[in-house]
Amino acid sequence: MKSFLLSMKFQNTVKTQVFKTSFGQIVALKENGIIKVQSIRYAYSERFKKPVPVKPSVSEIIFPEKTPVCPQNISPLLEKMIGKTDLNGFDVDESTQYLSVYRPEKIIENEKLPVIVWIHGGSYEIGCGDLATADPTDWVKEQNVIIVSVSYRLGIFGFLGGSEERPANLGLFDIIEALKWIKKYISEFGGDSENITLFGQSSGGDAIAHIMISEDVEDLFKKLIIHSAPLGLRKNRQKMSAELLKNTEMYSSETDALEIVENYKNHFPSFFKYGLKAAMPFGTQYGFPPLCAENEAEEKWKQSARKYDVLIGINDEETAFYLRTSETMNKYLPKKIINKAIRKTTEIIYGKPAQDFAENHAKSGGNVYLFRIHSKINDYHFGSAHAFDLPLIFGNESAWKTSGMLRNIPWKYIHENGQKLRLLWTEFARNGIISDQLERPEILELRKI
């Protein structure tokens, strides 16, 4: 009865469409020329347990009024650089296995559109699949594609483990479960289940690079777009992860989730002991399912090269996001020293690892493009910092209007370069190539390896 009343409420106040699928009858929103199928639960989980896929339902599936989000701490840096988060629009859910489907409102009958699966970043600790700053409406409308956003467990709930009681890589298992759902059901929304591209930014890019070499992913996707993946932080993390696991072993399946979130940062490993890796304490863990041992990863990537087309790259000044916002550094260090630190850390964490990944993929017979995004605005304080690519790819001017990172940048500049970038990325998602005949935005340096 409650489901029926909720359904009537939404259908009487907004335009809706019901998709009659083999998963169930799913209520979707019609808005701004696209259809949004919001927050479909693809799996359930108990704390520190693997996800269990949701079975098809005979009941009507209604989208929740608020966006489900994994328990997490608000990041003051993201609030400053990207924008304020309206907490009233979110509902904390520890079992946060949800996905949303965005597709054009009008498509040709029997047309199968390419599918792009968005895996959000946030240092494996914050974020969700349905933030306004990653709303793909502009992309879907312009390029006639389907985009699926995925939410998965984060932080201590999804990316810290190493014991029988606390398995590792649960967030990866969530994403893989979402990909299985997409593969099975996306054709019923007009998507081509044989043309699925993974798109991840930051830790999301790191995640999909590791999904390439995970168990049980055969035929779930064909291509990958990897933005700003911190691949330079992936090695030699075992001691740090083990220390953090030990320091948080008091948190059990019975501990209140908000208590965990409020207190786990008190147990983070020392930056002085572990260096740059300590800046991202959570992450994928080698030697635990679904991943191989660390010393086997390179060979696994080589073996997978011919299976997947890859588009990988970075922003030219990634770590400006962190270093140019540091009051301490800006107070005591000259600009020249800060710029040098940005150049060096950008190459260590992002640039050199991306280039190595691309070159190894090509040497192993894979199809791969390498890119770098520049700001091209003189005297712009943040340059092409980490996340500078997101407004270019997703658009949505209203979501970025309070962004400190984009202050004093005309939105026209973002929009014009973004349209060209979305066209190139969509062509890659359609057929794995980027034609030399298509216009490149001035911000983009792109080459096939």
C-alpha cells in the first residue's frame, strides 16, 4: 500500500515513465529531455560482508525521495573547491549499492545506445554516484548515449580489510555486482549490452583499472576511460592497510555507523611513516579477492590488453587542488617552490603512472589513447587541478556556480571546451577510436600510443 501511494504521489506531481523490465516495473522521471531511472538497488549487504544481488520483483520499483549515500565525513576541501553539499537531499545508507540510469527521452525504436558507466572518485572515502556536479544530463542529451552512475561502499565499509571478519575490496565487489546488473538489464532501457564503457575519475579511475584484472568480470565491459587515477599510490600499501585495520579492529558489525565515521580518522597511519600513500589510506588491496598478488598485477594487465580499449590521462596540474589551497604552504613558501612541488607530485602520483600504463597496454597489443588536460587561462590560480575535468565532461552550470576552483572562469569557456571533449569521449565509447578529423578543444593534448 505504501509503495502504491508513493507511486501515485510522484506520478501526480512530476512526469514519469514506467519501464516494464524483467527486473521489475521501474518508475522513472522525465526531465529536461532525458529519462532518469534513479537509485535502483542492485544489491544488499551486511556490514563487512560481500554484496548479495537483488532478485527481480513483481512489485513496482519506486525511486527514493532522497539520494542514498554511504556514511562519510564532509570534506571541507571539496566544499571549498567544488561546492557546498545540501545534506537534506541525501539519506545515509550503509548498504549503498544503488545505480541510476540516464537516457535520452526519445530514441529510435529498437536502437541500442552505447552505455557509459560512471564510477565516482573521492579517495575511496567520500562521494556517491548521483552528485549534481556529475549529473550527466548535458552529455546524454548532446551525444545520445546512456550513462549509468554507480554508488558503492566507501572507506572502512568498502575498502579496508584483510581478515575473515573484515574482507578486503568489498567496494570492488559492489562495483562488479553493479556491472553484472547493467550487463543483464541495460538493453531493456535501450542500451547496448555489448558496448559498455567504464568511466572512472580519481579513485574511481584507479578502481576500474583494477577491475580490468579482477576475477569474474569476463564480458562485462569493452572499454575504459580512466581520468586522474592515482596509480602512483597503488604499490607497497600492505603494511599501511594492516596497521589501519588493526587500529580499527574495535569496530564490529554492532558498532553504530555514525560513531565509526566520526572516529576512524583518529587512527589514520602516519604520513611521515608511509609518505604520499598516507594521503589515501583506503584503497584496493592486492592479494585478496577479487585481485591478484601485487607482483602479478603488471602481467595481468598485459594479458588483458587485447580485450579492452583504453583512454587514460590526467590534468596537467593535479596536485594544485591540494597544494594551492594549503594556507600553510602559501603563507611560508614562495610561489616558485609550490609550483615545483605541484609539478613533481603530479608526475609521481598521476602523470608517469598513466604514461607507463598506456605504453605497457600498447606494447601488449592493446588499443590505447593518452591525454592531458590544460587550463590555458593565463594567471589562473588553480590551473588544471584535480577535478578540473569534471565540469568539462558533465557540464551542469548550476551545480558548479559556487565552485572555488572555477572562480573567475567564464562558463562559456567551460561549455565550449566541454562540448568538444564530450564528443571525442563519446566517439571512443561508441567504437574505441577517436578520429583525427574531429576538432580538439584547445585544452586537450591527445595522442594514440
